[in-house]
Amino acid sequence: MAGLYINQHVLNNLFYILVTIFAFSFIYDHSRAIRQRPLYGQALLGACLALAAVLCMKFPIYIDPLCAHDFRQIPFLLGTLYGGGAVGAVLFVVLMLARTVLYGFQPLTLIVYAIMFAIAAAASPLFRKQKQAEK
């Protein structure tokens, strides 16, 4: 029965990510103002993916009562790669604030996410230059 419970939470985390990505796509495609102003598009991307990351943290995957996993890295990396350093910085701050509120401050988490942010932000310009088929 524990396997079913874990699978349900994995699917829930994937659902949060996919729904916010679809919401971003729908709003972006149907709003001319957002398409015309890149800053609005980046703000929308950051807001949608921040919501996904916080929901993934709020409802984690419990392997054991003392071991919780979640998929918060997926929205963080997607936002940084597709939105650039500005969106990544916003997501980094939101992740650290939510992590501190939900689970307390851990310096190791700050270090790991800072390294992830630096690498993803450095790779973002190269990633965005690639053609869709190459991504």
C-alpha cells in the first residue's frame, strides 16, 4: 500500500508542474499584452513556476516519515533555463523563503540551490539559442 501512496504523491507533484506550465502557455497565447512585452512574459513564467515549486514543497513525497522528497527543482530549473537569470533569481528567492517557512533554514540547501542557480543561469543563454528540436 505504501507504493501506491508514493505514486499518488509523485503524480500530484507532476500535476502541479504540468498545470502551471499549461496555465502559462494558455495565458501567454491568449494575451497580446504579455506577448508584446517580454518583461510581462517573464513575470508570468516566474509566477506560474513559483506556484508549482511551492505546491511541490507543500505536498512532498514521503518515502519514510523522516524522508521527504519533492520535485521543486524541476520548476526552478525550467524557469531559469527558459526565463533567464532574472526569473531564476526570483524563483531562487521564493524557494528559499518557502523552504525556510515550511521546514526551517538550512545552510546546505542555500548552497546547493545557489550552485544550481549559477550553473543554470550561465547555461540559459546557450539553451535559449538552441532550436526547438535540439532542446
